[in-house]
Amino acid sequence: MAIGYSHFLVQTERKTQVVNLTEKIREACAGLGPKNGILLIGVRHTTCAVCVNEDEAGLRHDFERLGEALLDPFRGQDGYRHDRIDDNAQAHLTSILLGQSVTLPLRDRLPVLGTWQSILLLEMDGPRPRTLDLTAFGE
Ligand code: ZN
């Protein structure tokens, strides 16, 4: 059993943005150590998320409306309390719902993905520098 670690930085450019991390993660997996096993991809932040989904222009556009669509019924008449601090409660709450890590099979030093699957960073409070962590367990 071996464990490998890596991390890298992504600078997002807009308030809401989908960033395709797939190629960067494929490249990083080559140097992680384990060849086969499990790959954990995590983000160190509270107002973005990572997911596996299709990187398609229409979906990227639809994502920009997701937080509002999911959370508007919960905003309440007084708005979100956290907005009094730094006006990004919707980004925090969407991050909670979408999740800050994904786990994938690792085969031959590559994450196993289906034809239409990409590993995506979902920025909801950009532009910001975002740190991604990779941890591989296996042999
Ligand atoms: Zn905040």
C-alpha cells in the first residue's frame, strides 16, 4: 500500500465559473506514486466545489444560475445572515450542497472517467486562487 500527495493552484477569473481540471489532474497523477487504487480530489475552500460532470457550454451557463435556483426559497425576507459579514452566503450554502471533494478509481496512473465525464471546479465566489489537493491510495 502506497500513498501519494500533490496539490496545485487554480486562479479563477469570474464570480461564477466552471473550470475543467481534468488534464491538470491527469498530469499530476503521473507523479503521485500509486499506479492503481483510489484518487481523492479535494478543494481547500468554503465557497467553491468540485464535481464530475460534462464540460459543455450550455451546462456551464446553467451552472451560473444553480445557486440562486437552489437557494432562493431559503433566503427569507431578511436575507442570509452571513451576507452581513462578506455577502457570499449563497456561495457557502451551494458549496455545502455540491461538496468539496470527489473520489475516483485510479487505473494506470489515471483517474477513471466515462466518455462525457470531466473533473470540474465550480467557482461561486471568484475571482480567487483555489488550491486543489490530490491524494492517491493504492499500489
Ligand atoms: Zn463568507
